[in-house]
Amino acid sequence: MEPTAVAPLAESVASLLPRARAELAELVGFPSVADPAQFPRSECEAAAGWVAEALRGEGFQDVALLDTPDGTQSVYGHLPGPAGAPTVLLYAHYDVQPPLDEAAWLSPPFELTERDGRWYGRGAADCKGGLIMHLTALRALKANGGIPVGVKVIVEGSEEQGTGGLEQYAEAHPGLLAADTIVIGDAGNFRAGLPTVTATLRGMTLLRVQVDTLEGNLHSGQFGGAAPDALAALIRVLDSLRAEDGSTTVDGLSSDERWEGLQYPEEDFRKDAKVLDGVGLIGSGTVADRIWARPAVTVLGIDCPPVVGATLSVQASARALVSLRVPPGTDAAVATKLLTAHLEAKAPWGARITVEQTGQGQPFRADTGSPAYTAMAAAMRAAYPGEEMQTVGHGGSIPLCNTLAALYPEAEILLIGLSEPEARIHAVNESVSPQELERLSLAEAVFLADYAASRTG
């Protein structure tokens, strides 16, 4: 697109930012954590209703709340394009991570708050901001002659829970999300101001591990020293998942892959991750190897007595939730079996161990040589003057990507979004940069225009 054509789009996007902020504030206001044990299901339903009304307001047809097999709702809408125009599927998700320690937030997690040039709130970047990015790009195009492609929008309701509802729904309705190109708005720039597409995603498996050793808790003075402690047994099992240097060790699972693309300097990673002074990083190889190309195990939580209120007891039972990020090239189902076998084999003292899978998603690798990537590189160049688009990996998981790639093997899949390091997604004080929102909305608008021209011209 010529600079003279980009300028009006840029002006439109800038003029739409106040509306974008107001709508993001409304959407962040729903504590839409897709876990009824933590927040009422009605909050997710209200957020889904908001998304549906937003799509109707933009003229989308066939807007529907899709009841997916995991008990959540995804929102779908279709906006037909001009005759002969390609169709682009835009993806985001409205469900969010729980707020964690609300007392650690500097402002309420479900109240969008501006501070130091950023907008703070759970889901502001991951991924309610992604939906606002899509809407802003479409509105800018409508203000400058119209949207030149057919558009489908799908906004998932359980991405953060990893329960696979939308993947199962898409497989049962294979024509619904068919598109020529798919833009996943749930990734982020390598660094704020550096335009980036994500070429690979690690998959994930979630396992709940329970250890039982006694019929009930025992007095630690009367029985401690001989009675098998379930919590101690669980700790040993979990410790077996790491080598001395902190590398992930799962029996039979390769962990020596290399990342050949853009590297992540260790000093930058320490700053982004806010590693405390004097504390070393874990694992071996480059940082990019460790977070984009290799498996990574994380203990997400442990059920055991809290320190406050604990009694002098030997624990009869303990359990943990363990995630394993699975790199491209490894089948997540195989990794799940290996991790399960590893955990079962490491239980000490004959302790009874039960392993239950609670979620799984496959890793993903995109074709970066496709025409859509060429169009996105030009769009990023227009939105970020003086910068060239970078291609990186991502340690996170978006299970839907592989489902879409399998259903629509001819479709090109691009991953962009607002989750740059300063966004602190999944942590307390998550935020989004309004400058990133503005530039990425412009990039998406330019991309859609250029992509339409390349396919119809």
C-alpha cells in the first residue's frame, strides 16, 4: 500500500483509540475466568454477550453463541466481502486468567486503569485487547472505503483453561471457520515497538498428580520418622522433573533442540522476567532454545496445608497440578504418556500415585514463506516506520492453531497481538500499551487491504 493510502487509515485508527479504550474497559470489567470454581459462569456469559453485541453493531451476520463441548461459549460472526474477495478469519479469546493475588495489583484487576502510559487490567493484552484490535482495524477500513475481504470472527471462551471446547466444536462443524487466511490475535511483539509475527508455538499438557500414603493424617511426634509422608513423597516426585541446572527432565523426552532464528539476549530476558539480582536462570543452551524449542515443566499449584493454620501432622495425601510445554516436532499425546510414566515411576516408598490428564494441546509451526506473510511484513513496515517484521517462537500454547491447520491445510495462519514482555500477561498488573494497540490495529488494516489486492488483482 502506498504511503498516501496508509495515512488516512492511520488517522482513522488514531481517532478510534478513545472508543477502543472505552470498550476495552467494559470488556475487562467482566471477570470472565472460565472456571466456575473461581468465578460465576454468568461472568463469562455476560462477556460473550458483549462480544456478540459488538459484532452485530458492526454489521456481522450469523452472529451466534456457540455452546462448545467443554460447557463454555465461543462467539462467531460473519461479514461477507465483495464478490471474489478472499475470506480472513480473525481470532481472539474473551476468557482470562484468574487475577492471582488481588492485593498485589496496584489497581483493581477488573477495572481498566491508566498508569504510566499503559492500561492495566486482567485481559487487557491477553486477549480482550486482541478483539479490540480486530474491531479497530475493521472500523478504520470501513471509514476509508469499506472492508475489502470477507471476514469471519471467532472469539473463544475457554482458551486459558485448555479444555479444548472450541477445537472440538470446529472439528464437528468443519465448514464454519473455513478461510483463506487466519489471523490469530493472541501473540505479541518480541519487544514493544518491534513488529513481530510468531512462527512456532509450544503445545501443552496438564496433569493432576495425587500421592496417597496413609488412611489419614498422623501426629508428627508420635508417628513422624517412620510414617510415609505424602507431601514429602510428592516433593520428591516433582523434583525428579528437573536436572541439577534446572533443565526439564522427563524420561524418554528429548530436550536438546536448538532455535535457529532471532535470539533472546540473556540480559534482556532477565529484565523482562524480572529475575531477582543474584538468582540464576535455569536450563542450558540459549534463552531462545529454552523457551521456544525445548520442553518446559512447571508446577502450577500444590494442594497441601497452608503455613497459617498448619498442624503438627504427617500428611496422608497431597496433590499438584503440573504443566508441560511441548516444543514443535513433538506430539503432545506422546509427551503426555512419557510424563505420566515418569511421574508414576518416581513415586518413593511405594506411595500410591494417581495421574489424571486435565488438558492438552499440540504445538504449532507456521509456513513463513506464504504470501500472507509477505503482505503482513509490508503492513508492519507501514505501521512501524523504520522497522522490519521479525519472526520468533513463542513458549505459550494456542491449541486451536493446529486444529485449524488440520481442517484447512491451504489456509495461511499468522500470529500477532499485544502480549509483548511489558504486558506481564498471566501475572499481576497485566497491562496493554495503547501505542501497540494503535500500531497493530493499523498493521492489520493495511494487511487486510493489501491481502485483498494481492488475491483479487
